[in-house]
Amino acid sequence: MGGFMLYVDEEPYCPLQPDHMLKLIREGCIDAPTLTANEINDKSKGNTISKGLVVLQVTWFVMQFVTRVIYHLEITQLEVGTFIFAVFTFLTYAMWWNKPLDVRCSHPVYWKLRESRPEDYINVPDADELIQLGIWSPVLRPAMELLGLFIAVPASRNLRVRTLDGSVNHKDSDKVVLILAVVLLETIFGVMHCMAWSFHFPTHLEQVLWRISSIGLTCGPFLCIFTAFIINALEMSLASLLRLSVLSTMSYIAARATLLVLMLTTLRDLPYDSDVFDVVRWTSLVPHL
């Protein structure tokens, strides 16, 4: 994902995809880079110890949460939200355990030929083909890079190895898998918030806001896919799809922000006579103590 940067005339030209690198090496345009696994791992800002400590801390919280449920101790909305993020942290670390963390500098590969240019051998996106995102760039860029859409990359980011790289051309089947995975994870994320459906809330309005936001997170991805299908069937423009993306993103942000605020505001009115302040006594589970 942008780990190899092609340099032409001592200037960064474009990140190279694996198939592009193989083709350029066979054509004698570039030399095969010599980069070992140890050199790649050396670029990572994390190691097994740091990742293991995070996983250990998250595991401890999950054990506390599950134990409270088993012992029928009351749980707050903040604990539910933390539990959800802990579960997704497990998934993230499981999938990216061997991925180098926060690699900033790409490995240079230099163009050797003088009589030809890279675009004579590989497909290099034109500036006119790039999608300009404007002020919505921080919000829409990650999703569009994940789907492999060509977007305008600022010069300041051109040399950095990006987590999600728009230069990767996904097959249609791969894009479908990515979309379905995002929809599934987002649906699970929303459903897990519904665990607090019948929890105690200071006011009825806050309870309604929590339920609406949870339903929005759960059903939002399906609504987006259905709307995108309608737009594609009607052969509407890319601008319509971008407007849909902006609207969906803003609705998602509003729902997430509402839930995060409610996790904190509901702490102001905890029932004094409830067992929310009780803790699990782990020593009671050890015989003869």
C-alpha cells in the first residue's frame, strides 16, 4: 500500500502496485528492490510487547464486563460503549498483528530509462481523473481509498506510506467483499449498542435518543447500499453518489456523537441504591479464601 515509491529524475512520481513492479522489473525499467523482512519490521513503531500489553488490558476489561453480566450487576452505558470498542480492538489487532505500525517513509525505487516514461508501461492516473474531495477529504478519504478509488493526494502525504492506498486497483469481486464486510461490522457495531435498550436513563428523551441512534447505526449501511443501488440503476452522476456519501457520513457522525455524549451524561443520575457501584470480588471465586 504505497510501500514502494517510484522516483523519476530524483523526484517522487507515484506509488507502485505489485503487478506494476513486476512488469517494470521484467522490462528493465527499474532494479528489483532488496528489502528483507527484518528491514520492514524495523520501520514499525510497535512490537509484540506493546501490542500484547494493549490486548492484555482490553482482555481484563472484557472479563470484568462479562463477569458483571453473569452476576447480574448493573452496567452503565459507558461500560457498554467501552466493551464495544474493546471487542473491535480485538478484531483490529488480530487482523493487523503482523502489519508494521505507522510506517512513514516509503522505500525508493528509481527509474532507469531515459528515452521513455512510466506511463508508457503502467497506468498512471491523470490529475484530471482524480477525485477532488475538498473540505470533506478527512471524512471521505479513508473509505474511498479502501475501495481503491483514485483521489487527489496532497504533496505532503505523497511520500508517506498510507494505511489505505488509493493506488490499489481492487477487482469488482473484492470491492463487493469489502462493502459486505463494512456493512456486517457496522451492523454488529449498532446492534451491540442495543444492549442498553432498556437501561436506566435520567430522562425519557435520552432513552429515545439512544434507541434512535442505535437503530441508525444498525440500519444505516443497508439504507446506503439500497440508495446507491437505486442511483446506479438510474445511471445518475458521480456527484449524486458523493452527495449521498456526505449525507450518510454526517448522519453516521451525528449518531455516533449522540451515543458518546449520552454515555457520559447518563452518569450524572445513577441510582444510589443499585449495584452499579459494586465490584466483582475475584477472591470469592478462589476456594478456601
